[in-house]
Amino acid sequence: MKTAEIKRRYLAHFEANGHTVVPSAPLPAISDPNLLFINAGMVQFVPFFLGQQTPPYRRAVSVQKCIRTPDIDEVGKTSRHGTFFQMNGNFSFGDYFKAGAIPLAWDLVTKSVEAGGFGLDPERVWATVYLDDDEAYEIWRGVGMPAERIVRRGKKDNYWSMGIPGPAGPCSELFYDRGPAYGLEGGPEVDEDRYMEFWNLVFMQYEITDVRSKEEFRILGELPAKNIDTGMGLERMASILQGVDNLYEIDEVRPILSRAAEMTGKRYGAHSGQVASESHPDDVRLRVVADHVRTALMLIGDGVVPTNEGRGYVLRRIMRRSIRAMRLLGWQGPALPELLPVARDCMSPSYPELATEFDRISQYAYAEEDAFLSTLRAGTTILDTAIAETKSAGRPALSGDKVFQLHDTYGFPIDLTLEIAAEQGLTVDAEGFRRLMADQRARAKADAKARKTGHVDLSAYRTALDAGGAVEFTGYTEVARESRVRTLLSAGGAVAVAGEGETIELVLDATPFYAEGGGQQPDLGMITVGSGQVEVLDVQQPIPGLIVHRARVVRGEVRTGESGYAEIDVTRRRAISRSHTATHLVHQTMRNFLGESATQAGSLNAPGRLRFDFNTPTGVSPSVLADVEQQVNEVLLADLEVHAFITSQEEARRLGAMALFGEKYGEEVRVVEVGDYARELCGGTHVSRSGQLGLVKILSESSIGSGVRRVEAMVGIDAFRFLAKEHLLVSRLAELYRVPSDQVADRVEQTVAQLRDAEKELEKLRAQMVLGGAAALAAQARDVRGIAFVGTEAPEGAAGNDVRTLAQEIRGKIDAARPAVVAVAARSGGKASLVVAINGAAKSRGLSAADLVKAALSGRGGGNADLAQGGGLPAAEAANLLVTVEKSVAEA
């Protein structure tokens, strides 16, 4: 049974049993600060489980795309670990509980294929339950599971949570006996390779906090309702129904693996046992390639691009591991152009958007591979130098810090370092490398822990939401209104009154103030309450539905329950709204010129200015940027109506409304249209007609990361002011050059070219002046204990390259058979620097340029035995540096 068919049957079974089919959320977990990616099927339903939002359905079913990376090093070594996977889940929000979930699962699993089920042999299915969960045990007995195939297990195996504060509960897992060829008899407790887990039924009824580990946490209390969250691993069920050994051999993965094997001349499975843990290293690498290429396809498909931080870094690491694995298998050239189309063909039956978006996806993937192959080439050169130095020093192993530098700074894989070092007869200081890696991981873990916040941190806000419900936002149609203070919060707790000078948080029953979101800055303004008045400094929505005004009491007192008048800064709102509408126009116009791959990756809508980040593999040419600006301003001249309306997600998609990658939308969405020109899902505020923007002036376009560009622009009166300043500047330059304004650019270019030519001539003269006395200085070398020593100062202000060249020139003019040390000090910018050069005869006497520099500079400086340099001391110390070097030579 194909994986896509398993998915279809799963959704159909639960839809027929009253469940609403919910689409998979995008992989980037934008709305959860604890997660880079969605890692479980229930993540998008957390607000329902916690009671933060009312679910629009009592029962749901989904097949959720997931990413898990903590066990990335185990990928390919076992049958259970993969970075990307799909989790089939059925969910009940206070509807059915254990007595409903268990029979639904058993029915689908054991029902015949002809009847729409999976047709598993009931005699080969095992169940586990939590230690004291007698209720689940009895329900399993009731559906026909014999007692000997129901196993009780502890928290480690049968108590579920996300690993952070939030919902949790006991669970019951289903296992399938794959037969004696896969391991020992005796059930899941004995062998989890033979007995493969494929379904986990979580009975979610508690909220936990103080999470220290999977088994150490504190139960905060019962959830508002008992819920069901089940997860059936789609890949695991596919491996069972397709009769293959592991998830790497199912129909959505095996073709990628087979193509990689064909490219590298390997025979998959030829030297491995049936159990994944008995695999030959080449088979492990082939599985890594198949898993990681598929994962990269799915991540880029959901809008993630390779970068050096966050989600982009995870993608980059996954891609580089696959490229590295192909290299270790013997493939030296680009691999993704061969492998990524295979992955697309495997996954597009379930996700057709991967085929339509493949041009964009492949552009990012192939560019990243090209960049990494360049890194490998550069790293190999650095490694070759390190190997040569290690051998010349007579050491048997590369130092741990050098290996770590290659890995950490240059991204050079440790596996390749080990392989190349072994070819040269060297080992690696693995202990030193592991220690440095552990230190780095510890720092990263501490940093992540410091940033991590759990859902219980929002308890004060949840209490406010529970007490009064969602706050009504009226700012689309009004800029001021009468309102009542529902809640006052200070230092995280509710208070009854706040006095003058205090900074507080207010919750109103309704508000015209826009809370920051979607790239739009918040409204500011004033709220008058009774005898008091507060200045609104910020507006946020810490949990869905709750709008919180962060404010300072500027007069009198403010009390909970009092009525007041909330009024936003209208001038600011209008300027921000102009910027937001302009952002929509820039977004659409970029797509018009660059293609649909130019999707928004972030934005800032501030008074009079905007910042728009978008995905594109290459920079935008000035001519295209000028065309974009012109087309946007033509839309302004057309004075199109700006219209917003609420509709269903399905209808919005039919209308062609743009949605942002990684954003999660409800069933109902707000669409903002600018005539027929732009149509986008958006919750922000906008002008009523495009002509109200006045003018959009693009200021700059630049790179902010791999594959992500940024455009900055001014809007409205701010754009006019900018152009007025530009006009004054051009007029002044035209006056100085005594040419018409349209010739200013040419004259400035001529001036710059002349200045560059003059600088080059000056550099030549300075170099000649510095080097002119090299021969005379060499002839005046003093004998210091049999060593020719030259200590001199370079002309003040000499460039660093000139100082190094002078030291080498003097050294070259001394008889090579005579040990020689040359020290050149320099003064520049109020600082003293030192360069030391020695010849081969001096090295034979045990001298080292690097040691002499470090002795003079108290351990600072760098270089090698032949040439070294350093600096940073006050300029007055230049002469003393030469004295110190001479003294070190005399004592050597």
C-alpha cells in the first residue's frame, strides 16, 4: 500500500467517524517560541488543549508534517529515527476520551483492506499502557486484545508531554510484531526492533510545569477538558504495510536512496543485516542522504531558506550532512540536481505544491550545495596546511583546537577531517575536539534554556482572558471609543488600582488600539479613565484574543472596572497604514518582476517607512528596482480602492490571495485587496485608496542572509521630504562642479576615479620610501651572540603590508648562511606594531619569529616561525619593542 493511500485511508476513516479534516500546518512553528519546527501532530492544536481558544470543532483529524533534530546523529543507524516525518493524528477536544479513542484505532488497524482499513493481523498487535491506567487496560481487553499482549510501562515510555510546560497525560502505544527475523520474542519490553511502535494514543488531561526531564515534572492541574491526541507514524505504518525493513525503504524514500546508490556505485544492503543497527557504514550514509534530501525539500517547500541561525541553520546543517555523506560515498560533484527531483516525485502525490514550487525550491538548494562545495575546497586547503605543519613538528595527531576551528569556523565536516588525516598517516586529538564541542553545546544549551519560556508563564494573561473573553478590536472602523478597564496588571499580577508614574498593563473590553503584529508597529495614544490618564507606550497580544496596552500613568489614578475613553495617535496610525499598504504593493510588484518565488520573509511597517524582506536567490538589479518603483507609483496614480473582507481559507485561495510562508491561519481569514492589483491575507490596517500613499521611494536593496534580500522605502510625506533633501544635495553638487544636474553623477565618478589613481601613486611612493633603505639597513646589522640583528622603525604611518615587506626585504639582503633576525616597529594611528622576520639559519639555532613577537607583546601576536607580527601598544612603545626583541635574541 502506497504511503499516499495510507494517508488517504486514515483521513477517510476518521472523517467518517465525525472528525473535521484539518490541513497540515507549515513546518516552521512561528507562533510557538519554544519550537523551531512543528515536531508533533498536536502542536497546532495546543491553544485548544490549554483552553486558550475555543476549537471550531469537537473532533479533528490531520496528517501533520513534522521535523525532529535532537537525534540527527542517529539517522540511518536505526529503523526509528528520521528528521522529517508525517504524523497521522486524531483529536478530541473534550468530546470522547479513552473509551472512544481505543476502539477507533483498533478498528482502523485490524479492518480488512477491502473494507478500507490497514488489514493488520490482530494476533501480531501489542499494546502498552501506563503503570496504573487500569481503565485503558480494560478497554483494550474489551476490544479483544489478550492480557498477555498488554504491557504496563512507566513514565519514560508511557507518559506524554512536549518536553516543556504545557499539556500532558498518560498514553497507550501500539506495536507490531515483525517476526523472529527482526529480533527476540517477548514484546516491546524485550526488543523494539522486532516490535515496532506505530501508534501512540495520548490521554491528555493534565497541565504540567517545572519540567526537568521526561520523568521529572510537576502536575499543575487538570486541563479544562479531557482530550485525546493520537499520533500514528505514517512512515512506520508504510514500512509495515509495504513489508520493508525500515522507513528508509518505503516508497517515499527508497527511490532517493536508490539513485544515490546508483550515482556512487554502491549496492544497498549487500553488506548489512536485516536490522538497521546491523548496517554497513555505506548503507547508513545512503539512508542519511535519502532522509536529509527529503527533509530539505519539505523545509524549503514551506519557506525555510539556508542561513546561519535558527531554522535556516538547521536546514543548512541537514543539507550539508547529505552532501558530506555523498562525498564519503565517493561522489565528488554536485549531487542535489540528481537527487532533489527524485524526492519531488516521491512526495508530490501527497503534496502537489512541491511540483509547482520546484523551481524556487531547487534554486535555493542548488545554490547552497555550490557554496558548501566551495567551503569544502577551501577547508581542504587549510587542512593540508595544518597536516604539513603537524608533520614538520613531528607530532602524530592534529590538535583538537585546529580540528574544531575547521569544523566551527569553516564548516568543514569532522568526518572528512578524520578521513584525510588518516590518509596522511595522522590521527586526530578527538578528546580535545570533543571537549571544545561539548563546551560549545553547553553554552548553546544554556542560552536556549535562558530564552525558553513555557506556556505557564502566560498564566496571568490567561486568567485575564478567561475572566472576560477575547478583547474586541474596533480599530478598523474607529480611532477612539468609550471602553471599560477590565484588568490591570503590574509585575505579572492583577491589581485594583495604579497611581501616577507607574508603568502598568491594561486590558479593555474593546479597543481601537492595534496590537503589534504582521510586521505592523502598534498604535500609541492616550486612555483617559476617571480622574486618571495613561499614555500607551506599546500594544501586544501575548496570547490569542487578549490585547494588552502597556502604558504609564501620567495623571491621577486608574482603577479596574472604571469606564474611560481610548484614543489613538491618528497621525501615526495613518502613516503606518500608508506604509502597510505600500508593503503589499511592493510585495506584489516584486513577484511580477522576479516570479512567484519572491515571497515575503518579513516586514516592518512604521510611520512613513517600510522594510520588506523577501526570498530570492540573487540580488535585484538597479534597473529592475527602478521598474518596481515605477510600477508601484503607477498603482498610486490609478487611485485604486483598498478593500478588506472576511472569508474562508478555501475561498481566499480560490481568489488567489497571497498567504505568508510559516503563518498559521484560522478557517476564517481577512483578505486585503488593492483593486485587482494585489490580494493578500492580512490583519493589519490600511488606507482606503492607493492614491492616499502619495509616493513610494525605494531607498536601498541589500542582502540580509543567504537567499534573503531586503528593500527599504519611504512612503507619503516622508518620501517627499527625502526627495527634497536629495534635490538640495544634487543642486549643491551641480553648483560646485558648475555643470547641469544631469551631469553631476558623471563628474562625481570622474573625481572618484582620479582620487583612486592618486591613492595608488601615493602607495607606490610610500612603498619606495619604506623599502629604499633595506640594503643599507642590512649592511648595518649588529652581531648579537653570532646572530645578525637589525632593529629599525618604519616611517610613521607606513601601511601594515609595507612594514611586513620591509622586514622581508632586509632579511633577504643578509647572507642566507648567516643566522639573521629582523625586527621592524611602526607607529600608526597612535598605536605601535611589530613585525619580526628570521631566516632558516636562525631557525636552526632554535629561534622563532612568533616566539619573539609574543615575548615583546606579552603573549599577543601571531604568525609562524619565519614571520610574525602583533601590535596594540601605545605608539611611544615602538622603540622599546625593538630593545625587547634584541634582548630575547641575546638570551636565546
